[in-house]
Amino acid sequence: MAKLLVVGTVAFDAIETPFGKTDKILGGAATYIALAAKNVAAVDAAIVSVVGEDFPEEYIQLFKERRVNLEGLEVVPGGKTFFWSGKYHNDLNMRDTLATELNVLADFEPKVPESYQDADIVMLGNLHPGVQLSVIDQMTSPPKLIVLDTMNFWMDHTLDLLIEVIKKVDVITINDEEARQLTGEYSLVKAAAKIHGMGPKYVVIKKGEHGALLFHNSHVFFAPALPLEEVFDPTGAGDSFAGGFVGYLAQSENISFENMKNAVIHGSNIASFCVEKFGTERLLSLKPEEITNRLAEFTALTQFDIDLV
Amino acid sequence: MAKLLVVGTVAFDAIETPFGKTDKILGGAATYIALAAKNVAAVDAAIVSVVGEDFPEEYIQLFKERRVNLEGLEVVPGGKTFFWSGKYHNDLNMRDTLATELNVLADFEPKVPESYQDADIVMLGNLHPGVQLSVIDQMTSPPKLIVLDTMNFWMDHTLDLLIEVIKKVDVITINDEEARQLTGEYSLVKAAAKIHGMGPKYVVIKKGEHGALLFHNSHVFFAPALPLEEVFDPTGAGDSFAGGFVGYLAQSENISFENMKNAVIHGSNIASFCVEKFGTERLLSLKPEEITNRLAEFTALTQFDIDLV
């Protein structure tokens, strides 16, 4: 079975949306990525991350029940878990960060467990590019695919280091505004071409409710977001997308462009569930038939039958 | 051959974009709709509209060469043609209207030529809902399909009349913000459901560079916009979409939901050309093989192959 290594945050989130608010709940990029990947495919997945002593055993069990390997999850004695708090505006595309407490994340030095140093796919979730680099350096055999997710914060504060990471990855996932910031190009076609030039052979540009574009040289594929009656909480949607994407690729053991199209659809599909409830709630209760049924909806949404003469 | 009747403005436009500006050039909703429809299919199309004595013979010839029937194009002696001038911002999604001179449009009373009072498809381009209603009333046999395009201006100023038109049409095309304004619903799924309740069995919500959604009861289809390196001038994109949509439906003589999906793709395809040059320039120079090649790009952009178990 293909091995998937996920590095990213495991966190407490406190979220406020127009529909309600939560106390501290389970969050973090690695959390969403791993849970999404496990929903899409029975892959052998491990998390490299750090939490504090305040991280509840109940959350540890959630991962263990889903057979997410936690050898690489460091628990810092006496430490406090990374905490993020945010409030979404009415249109849900805008949010204010209310609090970011790095806590144990501030001094995090990732340790890739020996048994995953030969992972087939490495998913670098959004965090400090120095941590992402360290994980790449610890791989003893070159992964078949390295996928990077990042955000504007690292472009603003650690651009040189981020560019070093970008050089070493095969796929980058990034949102539209970040692609524009990174390249200075408004056109996403031009932005993707510039990012190709920086290293990644595949560029995924996420447009939130407007879907996602996959670029590979002159080829481009588009996956819409499923039109939903209500988006309840967008937290984790991008990470769930990435998790579904790598989960599907790991399972199918096929990293061709054609198969990556399917991976983008699987990512969009799982992300469409994530936003239906607060935090990880929906990802923790998903049934395989729900996933399959919604894949059929994606097919109906996008597939047409024009004869090309 | 199916008959297509188009009512809408025929106008002078003066356009400024970040890439340049034009003097008065040929514009208007009916112009774009008819030219787009004729590019997509060899339909029997007629325009009902009005121009002034200042409207150049050269423009009349453009339509005639493309066999667009102009019996219903009234030329007002001594009158001046409707004029619109606008300036696009850097991101091209925003524009300022610099001038709107209604001129002969102010007192326009449409006259549907006898030979098109039995048209199969009636396309009501964006103008005063009173004019749109008058065209519907002049049809001597019920059209197979009436398609309405409109905009927020009529919601602000003549809502009751607009709602009367909406009641009588089969398809409405409207942009996302207008759908929200018309229904008070932010979710486009909910907005489409409310619009269904107002009359139209099919609701097309245009999202500009983010594509278009086709709703029919609980069914939904999505067509992306083709990712372009450069959008030069968005003027007429929505009208070109509508023209491609009705042109394809008229030619195929099939107004099923399945075939409407293809019509949405044809509409998106022709709109993707329109924005590549100023005004109607691109629509006037298009070759059939360019259209077919780009349809193949749309297919590559959206089609995937996931086995649903």
C-alpha cells in the first residue's frame, strides 16, 4: 500500500460564522488533510506535527480509530497546543483572525518516523517553510510526489525560504490571490506559467466556491465546487481538498496528469462535505456511499456530450 | 430551419479598458446575440431593434452579409442611435458607465415582422421589460422557447414589469449578483429555486470569469469560462453567451435539459472569443475551425473519467 506522509498543524480552533460559534475544537491543516485522505482512500497515512500536553486523549483516539499513524506527532510536556481563532463575515469569503497562539508550534522541529522516511507521497501542509524543508530533507528515498500547500503569510514573511521549498516540490496548491501575489500576474494562466518556472510541474489554483484549476504545462483542467444550498463553515476546505487529492493519488498509485484530474475531483468532493458543518464534524461522520453519491453529482454537474466534428 | 427572433439594442459603444480605447463602434445586445448565434449555427435569425439615421450602412451590411434578417430593424429618420460608453477597471470585473444616451431607444415600439411572428425561439436581449413584453405579445403562435436576459437596472426601476416578463419565459439568464438581488438569497442554489418559482423552468446564472450554472428543478450543470491569458474587453460577453446558447438550441431543435448543457458550453465557448478583442471584432472574424478547436479545449478542460462504484 502506498504510504502518505502529512506534515502540518494539529491545532485547536475556535470558529465563529454567521450560523454559530464553537469553543476550542479540533483543527489544523494536518488534521483536515489526514481525515480527508482517509475518507477518500484506505491509504497508509502518517502525521508529522506537534501538540501540547493539553491536547485531549479523545482527539488522539479519533486519529487512531481511523488508523492515522501518529509516531511523528510530538507531544510537548507542559506545552500548549497551537490555537487559532477566526470569525467569518456574512459572505464567508472573508474572515478576521481573532487570535493566533503559536505555543508549541513556535519551536517545532519535525521528526519523520523511520518507517515513513520512504513515503511515496509527501504532503506539506500549510506551515513554516523551514519545517517543510526539514521534512523533505529527512526523506531517505526520493518520494514519487511532493505536494505543497502554503499561504500569503509565508510570502510576506519568509519568501526566500518558501521559494526554496517551491523549487523542490512536484505540485503546489495555492489560492487565486496567493498565485497573483507570488507571481505579480493577474491572469491565472500567466501566474501558473510563472509558478511552473519556479519548479512545480503541476499547479493547482484554488478558487474557493468557484472551484479549482489544475495546470500542467499547456494543459489545464477545471473542477467546479459543488453548488451548495448553504456553506456552514469554510474552515479546512482547502486542506480537505489537498487531503482528498493526495489520498486518491496515493491509493491509485498513478501520478499522471489524467489521473490528477480525478484527484482534483476527489479533492473538491471531500471539501464540499467539510464545509457543511463546523470544523471536522462532517469529515468524522462521512459514509462511503455519501462520498460515492456526491461523486455522481459532480459527474452530472460537469459532464456533457458534444460531438466534435 | 428553426427560426430565431432576437430583440435587443443595436448601439454605438465607446469602450475604454486597461489595454486601450475605442471611438464609437458597433455594439448592443441584439448585435452580439445575433453575431454569436450565427457563428455557432446556420440559423434563420432576425433582429427586432431600432437605430437612428446616423447608423452606418457599413454596419447594416455586416448583418446582411451574415444573413441576419433586418426587417424588424427600424431606422428612425433624423434620429440618433443609442450610445453607451464605459470604462473598465484593472481587474475588468468592474466598470464605470461614462455615458448612456438612449436617443431613439427612448420611444422604441418594437414591431415583429410577420414572417417571424411564428419564430421557434425568441431571445429577449437586455432592454426595457415593456419592450420585451410587447414582443412576446406579438407572437402569433407560441414559441417553443422564450429566453430572457436582463440586468439589475430593470430590477431597480421597473421591477413589476420585469416580473411579468419573467413569468412568461422558459429560460432566464442573469448574473450572480442580479440573481441575489432579485431573490434576496445569497446562495445561488436557493436563488435559482426562487426564480423557478417565478416562472422560468431553466435558470442560467452567469458568473463571468467563473463560468455559468444551469439550473432545472433539482438538476444543475456547470460550464467554466475558459481560462484565458488575457481578457481584452469583456463587453458583450454575456450577450455572446446568450447568442451561442440560443443559436445552438435553434439549430439542434432539441430543448431538453441534456441538450441545454451543450448549449451552455457553446455559449461559453463563443463568449471566450468575444473578450479577446474590442467589441464585435473577434465575432466578425471567427472561423468555424477555431470554434471547433476551442470546443475541444472545453472538453479537455472539464471532462474526467472516474469509475463510480
